[in-house]
Amino acid sequence: MDMKGARMSAATQTQPNDKKSRKLDIHRIQVTVQAMGESPLVSHQWSEKAKKMIRDKQQKKARAAKEAKDPEAEFNAARYLDADGRDCVLAKAFKGAIVSAARFDEDWKMTVLRGAIFVEGDLLPLEYERMENIEDVVRVQNSADLRYRPYYFGWSTVLTISYNKSVISEEQVVDLIKQAGFAVGVGEGRPEKDGQNGRFEVVKVEAV
């Protein structure tokens, strides 16, 4: 074997050892968040009526006559309730907010955070001072329409966060949650969508 071949052989043998793999190191914390100032959480679950209208349109079924609005029914249909009847917020809304917060920190990529941080569960029970049925004017296909949705004031909830410590530290996780609460928010009319609702702040962090 000539010298060039020997060098190539040596490089091939050592190349796999040059790559550093990060071991999975899962840690969990509980983070209590609450409304930032007077920023309410606005819930808007898709009602069965709205889903049926979409299905009918996709299946090209005849369009039914428009029913009279029922503000109370529309308000209740927009709430997320768990099996115990408690008002809740989606865990995935906070996961999305945390990932979106990466846009404000050049050290992070969204693709990395999607696999490094998880908000456990589905429906997270809410604590709140009061809930109101508030009428909003929205634009739908260049036409104005009215929506009736629950506004939660003085709200709070507890997040159970799983994160890979070999990728991100607890301090960095908490910093991203704070950034998400300030600049991204959750629910309808959040800052990410040019609104002011759904902003939150971290009030407690505990190991699990």
C-alpha cells in the first residue's frame, strides 16, 4: 500500500470516532405561569358546528340555511373542558410559543427546540379570577362577523416541562418560557398574531 492509500485508510478508521453524540438526558420541571398584567387568555375551540360546515364544504354538500346566532352556545363551545368539567388551555399552545420564541434568540433553531423541549399533557386546568363572554368583530373572507368567546382574566396554569439537558439547560428553558410569555403568548389575539392577549410570566419553577 502506498503512502496516499495509508493516509486515506487511517482517516477512514478514525472518522467515526471524531463525531460526538449527545446522550439523552431527560429532566423535568414544573413551571407556574400567570397572566402578565391585565392580558386575558382567549379560548377558541373549534365547535362541532364549525367542523361540520367545513366537512360539508369539502364534500361539496348543499349549503344549509344560516342559523340564527346563539351567543351563549357559541361561547360555551369555544371553551376547552376536561373530563372533570374544568376550563383548560392546550399544552401544545405553550410548546408552540416556546419554539416560536427562538426567533428572538440567535443561539437557537426552532428545529432543535422541537425535539429538545416538551410540554406534557393535553389539557392544562386553568385557575382564573373571572371569565366573561365577550363579543368580538372578526373578518371572514372580507366580511365582518361576530364571535363569542371566553375571556379568562387573572388566569394561571402549571406546565410540566420535559427537556433534554444535553441540548438545553434548565436556565435556558426558563428564559425561553419568559420570552414566549412576553413576545409570543397563547390563545386568540396573542402578540404573535398582532394582538395583546395571552401574555404570561413565570412565577414559580420546581423540580419534578
